[in-house]
Amino acid sequence: MQVLAPMFEQQQGFAVQLVFGSSGLLAEQIANGAPYDVFASANREFVDRLVAQGLIDKRTVAVYGYGYLAVVVPADDSRSIAPSLENLRDAAIRRIAIAHPDHAPYGMLARTALTRAGLWETLRPKLVHAENVYSAGQLVSVGEVDASIVALSVAKALPSVRYSVVPTALYTPLAQTLGVVATSPNREGAMRFAAFLLSPQAQAVLRHSGIPAPDDPPLRP
């Protein structure tokens, strides 16, 4: 979004103010009247809830990409533990960051993958809940934790880490979904920005960032 917003501003002349947070908390803010124009959620569920409440214009709802999970470890870790869910059992891995599974879609997805892998109860004592998926990635990047389970897009953006994609046999990639807020006072700009995120130019940026387009073939680890 930090790449796409300036591109949109330059091309179409509308100013964009980005607000980042977990999708669940942003949805709650919209439900409480926060003056947002476009909601780009990491999953469809929170958008659909707002549609049901009449807070997102149903006609504008669209999937803008798919989100995959990745396991991340520090690149300079002398233990040389390969980034994988199974290797998180290693005694040398003491703290593992995930986004909070109560309100962050990638935290929910991490819980699903760990549960299906039979690792959730084993690893629960090691888990550190971050406010959102980006924060979970930052914790491993700065050495606060030994590993993290985050979005592939976050893993690709972090400096000095090694990562691997979690096998999709353990989870369904997130349908990252957008919608225009029904009460937006900036409807023309909101509609144009939503359309821009679905354009080939924006889709190429998202794909490069680790968020494949809806019509891309599934990623394989």
C-alpha cells in the first residue's frame, strides 16, 4: 500500500491517507463510525460482516489478492534452523510471534495451520501474540523472538530473515478483500482507489510483494 498509494495519487490526483492495523480492529472501528473510505481487509469475513450491517457497499466488494503464510527466522541465526512449522518444535526456538488470533486474520490462519499440523497445543507456551501481522514480523526482525508465522508479503518485506511458505494443505489462503465504506464522504476517490487496486498495474505490484492476483495459479512451497 505504501507503494500503491503514491502511484494512485500521481495518476489520479486524489490524496490517500493510509491507516494500518489488524483487519478485525479496523472493522470494529468502521462499525463504530470511523471515517474511512475504503476497507482493504486481509480476509473476506470482516468485509462481509460490515456488508451485512449496511456499512460496506456490497456492489464494491472484490478480492484483490490471496494471502499465504510463511515461517520466518533470522538470517544470521547461528543455529541454522530451517524455517518450517515442524522445526518450531526445536528447543532452541523459545518464542514464536503470530498476529493475535482473536482479531487478526493471519493470526487466525496461523492457528489453523498449527492445529492441522498437530502443533498448536505443543507450541502454545512459546507463542507471543502481536497486535497485527506486521508487528509479528517485526519482532523476529529485531530479535525479540526466535521465529514468527506471518503473511508471505510481510516475510518478503523484512530485512535479514529467511522464510518458507507454509504448505497450503494446512490452510486455505486468505481471500484479501476490499470494499468502499457506504458512508464515505469521498465516494469518487474511494471508488477510483478501489478500482485502481484491481488494475493490472496494481496487481503486478501486489504479486511482486507476495500477494498473488485472484486469477494467478496457487503458490506451491
